Amino acid sequence: MNIEVCYTPQAYSLFHNPNSIVVVIDILRATSAITTAFYNGVVKMIPVATIEEAKAYKEQGYLVAAERNGEIVEGFDLGNSPFGYMNTKVKGKTIAITTTNGTQAIEAAREAQKILIGSFLNMDVIIDYLRKEKKDVLFICAGWKNKFNLEDTLFAGAIAHDLVYKYDFTSGCDSTIAAMHLYKIAKHDLYGFLKDSSHRQRLAKLDLERDIKYCLTPNQCPVIPMMEGKYLVKA
Amino acid sequence: MNIEVCYTPQAYSLFHNPNSIVVVIDILRATSAITTAFYNGVVKMIPVATIEEAKAYKEQGYLVAAERNGEIVEGFDLGNSPFGYMNTKVKGKTIAITTTNGTQAIEAAREAQKILIGSFLNMDVIIDYLRKEKKDVLFICAGWKNKFNLEDTLFAGAIAHDLVYKYDFTSGCDSTIAAMHLYKIAKHDLYGFLKDSSHRQRLAKLDLERDIKYCLTPNQCPVIPMMEGKYLVKA
């Protein structure tokens, strides 16, 4: 069971492996928001790549989330702040969602046999799932507009570290090794480690420190969103 | 003065900045070999992307280096082992060169205003050059077939670390921050740190431990190869 980490959606084709379970990661904030949504009773989500597709769902009467550059796109119900999904109005609903990076990463991995949504919020249940499945694992980091980012890499490193040192998985590529090293430095203070990161600074300008702290706190939402056809559902 | 690190040639277009000095890095072994060649008296090198172009230079009577997957391509004079360039037969010569990753990275950066060849072998002279130029710096890691690799990242981290902490450059992206962190962990034992890296294992199979040790030993060849038109020359 081999683990690879693909740092950006752009690079996915180099990593595609029909035997891998893919874990999509966009810590700040799409996959954290999606995990939170399912934990709060959302039944299905429909990730779409473009604003146009999101609009089409809106016109059909769906609740629709659309975020670009950290903010809710005008005319939509939700963005990618996890706090938007912590209320009763989402319970039982199907929500279409498009975000700057996260839904692009899901789109890139469409051919994968299985796609899970990972975040610090569901970290331990993801580890548990992967160790039981005993298959190759490919992490796809959403990054920021196809550039590497730290927070997604740290999460990949956290999971890889457990799978390698506790459950006999192997770290098959240098990006996995680097992710594990970075996680080892950062693990006692993820928030402090990310102080200078580009994305955190971007979000700080939007006054989203509360979101960042929440997204970096492990295991608050023990639920695994998973792709099934064009939908995300609870695994 | 901002520093960015592009982990693979594939991603170059996302990082292109007309104001940046580009440093191309392929520690194992293209940029180490090129640095060694100039230190041993080579006058010009012509980096080419394909074996076909290399053949054309061979037919014109040039000394030609061609490496694919770690080995000298049949019919050529040299590969990318630095030891191949430590002899009097290269002195005063112009050599055409194509390698699996390194020359592809040079090719990707063609539009840059200035391209330097970096390796641990010329580390301090590169730092000196960059701090005096006071311009943005973009490191392009050759990686391995467009995947991230550790050794190129460590070198970018080493230079970035000095420029940021001693000379007031800024680390403009998460990949720079990650590279500096990785260098800080690895710096006291680069060879040991890279023990499990994919590329080192690849080369170990070819019995190239001597090459690896040499390529990781700083400042043996204080010379800077630089692109000038289609040629590499001594800066």
C-alpha cells in the first residue's frame, strides 16, 4: 500500500493510479466546509467546477454555495466558511457547491475509483477508513490556483505519517516524505506554523481567523464525505 | 526582493515573472555536472531538450552529453555524472547537453531575463550573486519527470534561507517556506536526510553513491554557469 501526495490539481495526471483511493484536501476551506456540512445533516452535495453550473442549480431551486477568492459570490446562499453550514437550514438538504480550488481538485480526480473528502475535522475517521481498505492512497491537495500550499500538505503529511508508522503503508514519493517532515515540525502548533503561510495571510485580510482556527482543530466532525457518481454522500 | 520556488518545470507558467532571476536546479545531477564542467574549463554548453537535437550537434562534431533515466544514452560522449567532466579532454570545449529533467527545466524558463545554473557545488557564489543583484528570485526545480523532488527543494531552501535571514529578501510563497523548513531539518546531514528519497534510491540502483556524495558537498566549484542566448557561459 503506497502513498503519494499530489501537491496541485494541475499535476494530477502524473499521479493517476486506477488502484488508489483519492483523498481530496482543501483545508482552508472547501473540504473543511463540506465535512462540516455533512456532520450537520446535509444529505448530498454536488461539486461543480464553474459559477455557470452553480447558477443552473440555483435556478432549479437548489441551495447553492459559491466561493471565489475567499468570498461568497454575489447571489448565492453560502460560501466555503464552515460556520455557514452549522445551522438547521442545511439539514436534510442537497447543496451544489463551487469553490476556487477545492471543487477543481475533485474535478481533476473524476477518474479515480474512490474519492474521499479529507480535512483535519475528520482526520481520524479518514485514517481508520484507509487502513481498513488497505489500498494505495493518493492525496490531492487543492493548493491555491495550482500552486503548492502548506496547510493541505500538512494534512496529507499527518495522515501519511500515521499510515506509514502505524500501519505498514509505504511513502512512495518525495512529496509524501516532505509532507511527513513538515507535519512533524508543525504538529504541536499548526496555527502558529501557518502564521506566515500565503493562504492564511490571504484569509486574515478577510478577517477569517475564527474559520482558520476551526479548520485546524482535528476531529470535530467524524464523518466521511465520498463521491458517488456526481454526488458527494456520507460514506 | 521576493523569492518563489517552482517545484516542477510543468508549473513554470504559473510563476513566470519578467523581473525574476531564475535559478535552475537539478542537483542529481544535471546542474551539478554543468557546474563541474565549467569549473573544469568547459567554455560553452548548449542545453537541448531532445535526443534528436543532441544527435544533430554530434553530427556537427561537437562533444555531446546525453542522459536519460540516469544513464548515458548510447552513442554519446558523456552523461550527467560530474566525474565525466573532471578531465582535460573537456577543457576549452563547447559541449551540447540533454538530460532527463535538468535541460527540460532550462527549456521551460527560456523567457526569463536571466537564468543561472545552481547546485550545492556553487552555492555560496550563487548567494553572493543574488544578494548583489537585489532582484526577485525564482528557483525552478527540475524534479523527476515533473514530480516534486527533495534534493532540488533542499537547495532552493538553502539559498532562500540565507537570502531571507541575512539579506532582507522575502519568502513570497508557501513552497519557499516549505523549502526553508525542509532545509533546516536536513542541513546537518543532507546525505542522511535523502536516504529514503526516490531519486537517491533510483541512482543507488545504478551504483552512483559517489556521485551523490559529491553533488551534496557544498562549494567545490565556485563558478556560475548562466544562459546567454542559446548558450550556457561562465557569468
